[in-house]
Amino acid sequence: MLALDVTQLNKTYTNGVRALHDFSLKIQPGEFLGLLGPNGAGKTTLIGILNSLVIKSSGHVSVYGHDIDQAFGQAKACIGTVPQEFNFPVFERVQDIVINQGGFFGLSYSVAKKRAEKYLSMLDLWEKRHHIARSLSGGMKRRLMIARAMVHEPQMLILDEPTAG
């Protein structure tokens, strides 16, 4: 089974801009991939489609065998995404941001709390767990977003512009 199977994916926005044209990609479990291209090449559009934030025009996408149109919840559970922009509630505590993300994926509070400790510790943020997220440095905020993406222990991690910040 492929980790990611994208076949003849197309996305044309309502203003006529074609972001993706017959794009195909196959990724095996355990593989690493870097998508490189100029601004406007469709990299972020592809990530948006994988996360159901952007509706594809046509084509087929499956994540670990789950079609994103037919089994979106199962496909989404396989993916952890770190977007290029900080998009967490800046007035919440660091630990709560990670725990709440676990709740979005159906984790019980106790499981989400244990995993928050695991990933915040792994990313050297455990000592900051009671701080308000806004008080973190840029690099700490980036690591917080990684912890949040990992809390449900996805099979695939997507980093959009990982060197930003």
C-alpha cells in the first residue's frame, strides 16, 4: 500500500488560475520527499487538498489506501500537518494547544495529555508547557506546531515551508 497516491490531480481556481495540472505522485511508506518549486507552483495547493482545505478540480488522492473523497476522516487521521504560518490560539497555554488538537482526532483527555508531554519533552518545550503561546520565540512556536501535528501520531508528517521562521 502506498503512503500517498496522487493521480492526475488538477486544481483550477475560480479566477482561472491553474495551480495543478495532471500532477501525479506516489510515495512509499517510510520515504522522505521534498517538493521544490517557485512561488505559485502548486506546492501549498497540494497540501491544502491533502488536508481538505482546498477542493480539487479532478483527479484521485489516497492516503494509506483511504480515498480523500470517500474516507476523508480516515485519510486525515493518517496526516499531521505543520503549516507555513503559525495558526494556533496565541493566548492559550502551550500544553493546552497540543491537548486540544488531540481532542480533534478523538483522543481522550488523558491520552492527549500523555502525548502532549511526550512530544513537548521531545521538542524541548516541556518547561514552557504552562506559558502562553504568544510568549514563545519563533523557533519555539515552530516546534509547538510540530508537537501539535504529532499528538495523534500520524503515519505521515507534512511540513509546509519547514525552514520558515
